[in-house]
Amino acid sequence: MSNLRRPAELSPTLDVSGLVDADGGLLDRAIFTDQTIYQQELRRVFAPSWLFLAHTSQFTKPGDFFTTYLGEDPVIVAMDKTRRIRAYLNSCRHRGARVCRADFGTAKAFTCTYHGWAYDVAGTLISVPNQAGYPESFDTGDWGLVEVPQVDSYNGLIFGTWNPQAPSLREALGEMTWYMDAMLDHDGQGTEAVGGVHKWVLEGNWKLAAEQFATDWYHVNMSHASALMALSPTGKGPREEIVHRSGRQYADPNGHGAGFPVHPKNRFDAQPVHQWFDYAAARERLGEAQVEGPLTNGHATVFPNFSYLPVNGSIRIWHPKGPDRMEVWAWTLVDRSMPDEVKEAQRLYNLRTFGPSGIFEQDDGENWSEVQAISRGFVTNRTPLNYQMGLGSERDDGRYPGTTSELYSDAAGRAFYRRWQSLMNTSAWHEENT
């Protein structure tokens, strides 16, 4: 029994009600710059939520592991001897150093390089040097790695949450699964990650990236004009069918969001993928609504910080690293049923467009860094931001699940920040007895 008690004053709590006006479409920039708000996010947004960990294809045999983060907490995701995928805090119970410093691999045990405490892939403490020096009350069974209490997967995507009381992953995803299935469930054989994990750092608040992928088709024609020109057959400007598009934007009450153009002719931008893909079979499996919209293009965010782009097969996590910094980790997903040359075409197309040096990725990173760079100014920080596009247009259109708006809209952004505000003003499970 521990006698440790953390005083409440170590975790000051702010009421953020006045910082987000989701109904009016206004936002206070302090949510991107304030350190106290950021610390509260770690406690009340990241710790209670289901967060993306890895893809199931990264684990094929017992002992396979991948190291990542839940918020700013380092974790090891590993397949144990029963082939169950579990996750643990990557911190030795003795003095707190990481017990695994490799990005991925296969191991029988994780040994801390500080004092030599060792843990098996089930997180159990199996070796303590000079164990005779500890009191009789010392029990290795009490000092295993701290396990993430809930780990689950959906169509190959593995998520975890520190909240033992959290609703199931499926419940947390809600109707967002319909939009996710358009990317993840083409033919029943599932997806796999290829080409490793690309990682880079951006000077910007994590929410800037997450909300853009949830809600913002509006920036495409301006921010990506040069990239669209490069992709144009004439080289003189974006194709008319790119500039003038209609579509829908999904706004989920749990903060998820997705936007997608509705194409008269569906196609993947990576031509070998488009030529290989069986659209008729996809329509039979998924239905016309999924194939005409979210299957081939668009953008999406699973709240709070997992995003994906169907056209590129790109999935990514926006790891928070302070109020003004994020670390981006990105994978390329392909259908398992694709021939090797088609998988390679998708991987290369993703790198050219949304890899760390991609022609679209560079535009986005520059925008987020620019917004962040000036947000600490006194007057700048007090000037609200406008999220009013499409205000009042949200409705059930009878074709796409849930509440949707026009393609050019901030509806999903308003839903994103409404959810953020709700979590920030709600005590998390770990605060209930403090």
C-alpha cells in the first residue's frame, strides 16, 4: 500500500468554456499557446481517449514490439507468447529510464540499461540484480511494467487508452467506422503497412494538424496551388475538376471528422493503383455511397490525433511535444491483395505527395508553423479565429451516416473543438479520487 498522495495544486485546472464557441464558430488562440492548457490536455484529452498505437501488420510473431507514445507517455506495444498484442509504459519501475530504446524489433525481454531490471514481453519483472538487498516485503509481482489497461483494434488499426473505464473502441469510433471502412475494408483481406515509419518534427500545436485533416478542404486550392499545377497534364494550373468540386463533410459528436469530394468518375491518383482496383467489387462490398466519396479521396481525423488520407494510403499520428511543437509519424497502408508492383507504386506516390518531403506535406507544415510563430503576440493571441464556414448547414442528408455539411465547411472543426472543450472541462477517471 502506497502512502504517496499528490497534492491537487500540482495539477491546476482551467475552465476553458470561454475559449471555444463552437455554436458561434469562434476560437481563442490561447488553446494553441498556453502551457497550463497543454498540461491539462495531457490529463483530460490524451489520457482518457483511445489513441492510435500501431498497425497489426507490424506484429507477426511473439516478441515483436514497436515503441511509440500515448500523449507524451512512452509505451512499448508487443505481442506476448499467447499472440495477444499488449502495451506497457516504457519506464523502468526502479528509477524510471526507458527499458526499450529501439524503435521496433523482436525481443524475449526488455532490460533497463541503468540498473539491469528486466521484464518479459508480458511486462512481468523477471530479473533484479542484487535482489537479496531488498526487504522481505519486496515482491517482483508488484513491480511489473505499468500496462495500458485497454488495447483493441479496428480493421488493422491498434488503439489504446489509459482509461480503464473508457467505452469500447467500437463505441468511441461510432459512425466514423463507416468512413474508415472505405479505406480499410476494400476486399476482406485487410491492409498492411509498408515502407516503415517516417518521423519528423514541426513547430506547431498538434491541434492545427488534427483539425485540418478533420475539416479543411478549403485550403487545398490556395495552399496546394503549385502542387496541383505540377500534377496538371498541362502544367498551367489545377484541373477544373479539382478546383470546382462538391462533396460532403462528416462531423462526429465524438470529435472525429472526414471530408471528401464526390467524383463523377472515381480514381486513385497513383495510376497503377487506379488501374488495378476493382471498383465493381468494391461497390458490391461497400455500397455506392462509400465508393463515390470517401473511398478514393478526402481527409479524416479520428479524435484526437490520428489522421488518414485514403487517396495516398497515408495514416499518421500527431504526437504532442508541448504547446508549440509536434512530432509527425506516418505510415503507408496498402491492400494486402495488391501485387507487389502496385504496393510499391502506392508507397512512392505517398512519399512524393505526403511524405516528409512531399509536395503537399511541405505546404501544410509551413502553414501550421506560420500560424504558431505569431500566436504568442499579445494582441494576436487575444484576436479570435473564425470557424464559421458552413455554420448552420449541418444535417442528416440521408445518404451518408451521421451529420454532414458541404465539402467547403468548418463543421467538423467545430465538432472537433466542441469535443475538446467537453473533455477539458470534465474530470477524468484518475481525478475522481483526488
